[in-house]
Amino acid sequence: MPSLMSLATQARLSHAPHRPMRRSPARFIVSCTAFGASWDVRWSVAASTQVERKPLWVSRKAHGRRLKLSKASSRRTMQSEGSRRATEPGVSGLAYSALASSAAFMVAWVLFFPGSMWTGWAPHDAFVDDVWTTFHLSTFSPSSLVLKYGDLGRSPALLHALPGAVWCALIPMQLRGFDGDAHRARGRVALAAAAVMMVGFALIDVSGLEADSYDFGGNGGGIASAADSLGVLPMPFNRGGTRTVAGWFVATGVLAWQTAAAKDAEAHRAWAIRHCGAGLWVALQRPSFAAWRMAQSVVLGGAAASTPAAQAEAFYYAAYIVTFVYFVGAEAVARGVVGRTDLRAKGEE
């Protein structure tokens, strides 16, 4: 008669789910000894599943081999990165010098003198007024050209001038070409600064602070007057031109970002350079305006050259010419006609 213990064991086994018996390779071999001809096959399967314990010196040798493979993989990655850098050339020669110096000039203009980022701050505005009065600069250029944005408080300085300085400070480094994660990070910051800068531009644009009406007494230059007299333009000629340039700056920035995200090196380079040209023309417009005013003083004489009409012509004509030069020059560089450098040729792989 079975004991209570054996009955309990049988009941537990009858209700337990069926589980296939796991056997170690050694047990599997023993259970197969009675099958004669199957012995060799079973033995080979069991033997292949056993884990071989290798000596310590073998493990160290394997570790060294893995380390060599890892270093070789890193070298291949670096070579691939170098190849990519070679396909993303920067700007060199006169083209780079022109763009980089323009950017540096605008950083100095915004941060130091006349310091447009400080516009709207009373001590700064009083200092600029004193300079204009002391040196009789009003006959050369109205002080409102650099102080008028203070009428809107500090917003134009913080939303337009300051991000503009950040954008200009990053441009020369970006124009050197692709240099890995640093290039990507600077590019993101530059495009973010450009976006904020255009918010400031929109604020200025809708506030009626155009130079025609605010600084030059309604004078926009002879070309603008002739165009406006036709009565076919949807807005004043100079305002339309300013908005067109601003729109091109935004469009080229968006396309530079899209092509970078798509990893299209050549297209990204082209659109980034167009973006630089669309923003940096303002740097050369300042000294060009000054040169035009000095030429007017020589040719027209002091009294005639001091009128708002003469000031407006110098301001806008300099802007037309410089914008054309920068846009055409940027297009030539973007197409690789001039100013192209190959980083591989420099040995920077």
C-alpha cells in the first residue's frame, strides 16, 4: 500500500505542466549509449555544446585582438569623417576675407560704436548725441539713423541688433568648412540667432521707421522717386526692396538648415553662402555711405551735400550697389566659381 508521501508526490506530478527534461551534454551521452550506431552522432552534438575553459593567456590574447579591431574601426570612422569633410569645403581667398571682415565690422558696430545693441539705454543715447553735436555730424548723417530704434524701447536692440552680432560672430568660423559636431552646434546657434533677428526686423518694419520718412524727410532717392511715381508698385520702392532682401535672408537660412538636415553637403554649402551674402551686405553699406557722402561734399559743395535729399541718395544708392555686389558675389562662391577650398588639400583629414 503506497504511503501518504508517495501519493502526494504523484498528485503533484499529475497536475504539474509538462516540461521537457533538460539534460546536460554528459547525461545526454550516457542515455544514448544503448543506441549503438547513434553514438557517434550524439557524441558530436554533445561535444559541440560544451564550453571550453581557455587558459588565461588565451583570454588576454583574445582581448588584445578585440582591442586592435576596435582601433581599426575607429580609424575607419575617422577616415570616413575626413572624407565627408573633404566633400564639404569652405570658403577661401578674397571671398573669405570679404565675408569675414564684414562680419567682424558688424560685431564692432553692434557692440562698440555706435553700439546699436545699446540703443534705448539713456546713457548710450546721450553719449551718441554728444558725439554728433561735438563733431557737427548732423550735416553728414542724421543721428536718428543709429538712435531711432530707441523710440521702441529696448526691444529692437535685444531682438535685432544683439542676435545679429551673434550671427556675425559665428559666420567666419562656419565659412571655414565642416569640422564635425562643433560646426553643427554653431550652425544651429547661428540660425536660431537669425530667426530672432528677423523677429526684431518685423517689429521695426511695422513701426514706420523707414529711413525715407523718419531720417530723410520723405526723400528716398531719385530711383525710388521715379519708381514710385509710376503708381504700379504695391508699396514704396525702398520698402519693397528691404522686405525682398529680408525674405531672401529667411529663405536661404531655411534652405541651409534643410540641406544640412538632409546631409546634402554641396547644396548646404551653396545655401549657407547665399545666406551669408543676404545678411552681410549691411556691413559694407555703412562705409560705402560714408564714402558717398564725402564724394558729395567734394562734388556738390557743403550746402548742397547737406540736404536730406542728398543724404537719402547716398544712403540708398550705396545700399543698392552693395546689395548687388554681395548677392552676385555670394552666388559666384556658392557655385564654386571663386573662393572654394578643399580641406583635404590642407591635410586636415
